[in-house]
Amino acid sequence: MPHVTAQELQDTDPQRFQKEYLKWAEYAADYDWWDYMEERLKEKLEPAGVHVVKIEFDLSYSQGDYTTFTGSIWVNEWMDATKDGDQTYAEKYPALRLAVEDYGDHASVTTYGRACGSRVNYDSGCAGNTYAAGVFSGLDQDAWDALIEEQLSYAGLEQALQDYVDDVSQQLYCDLRDEYEHLTSEESFIESCECNEVTFEIEECEA
């Protein structure tokens, strides 16, 4: 019996092609795919001070679809990388930026199930526990503490961090969904068959 490629099978016998494609798609997204995507997404977030421990992802094409992650955010690095309007948080709140680095402020990111998503817990300890530095080194302690309290109030870091995590979770979901759909697409099936020299036996039609 003659053999045809996946592309030829799609052209000549679409029903058989769909059967072979769906059988292949069950195994296309293996554990190697997930490990690779998780590492890539972790690396993508590191420049913003986000250290991801675990990413959870569900794709069922329903309202229950979600992506959440657990980990921590180093607030000074996040302030350097994240904008509030036209300026980064570090540029807009320079004293606070120095204080959170001095104190080692970080926010924890935890998951309480798909309904709640990833939640940020941030309670800054830098107010009253740091000393004036940099261009602010001439301030006395009371003035420095008052400045930090003021900038903490204006910056609203806990809500800003939560908004950031919500946006990141949505972007992670989109990245994972797009990669999964590409990996399990008919085009990827055809490419996989070509790369592995897979062909399909068909019955030869009599003249």
C-alpha cells in the first residue's frame, strides 16, 4: 500500500487526517513543554524582582481558565522596573526606593485557588527602621521618617503590586495558552511528521 505525508493526507482524506491529528495532540504537550515554559516565564519576570516558585495553569476554554503563581517580589527591583505614569516608581519616590532597599522589603505572592488568584501580601517595614541616604543624607531622623511615611502613602505600593501581579497573571495565561495552541496545532502536527519522517498508509484506489 502507498504511503502519504501528513500534508498529503490532509488534502486527500481530511477525516483520516483529523483522526490522526487528534490522536497525536493528546501527547504533544508533554512535561518537557511545561518545564521549558515555566523556566522561560520565570526568567522573563526576574528583571522586575519577581522570583517565581510555582506557576499553576488551567486551560479548558471556559470561564474557569486561570494562571496563578506563588513567589516573592523584591520591592526595590520592582520599583526600578515598573512605571507609575511616565516615571518609574524609583524615579517618582526616590527616598522610598532607598529605604526599601536598605530594609530589604519584599512582598509575598500566594495563591488561594483559582477564584482568588494570586494575592500580594506587603507590609513595609522600612518606615522608622532606615536611615537617610544618598541625596537625603542631610535629613535628620524625624524628617527622614516623615518623608518615607509620606512617600509610602502616595505610592500605594501594596495595591500597585497587586495590580501588577494581576496583569502578570493574565499575561502568563495568554503566553501559556498561545504556546499550547501552537504546540497542539495542525501545523505543528504536520511539521512533527515531516521532521520524524512519519507517513500514513492508505489504500490505493483502483482505476
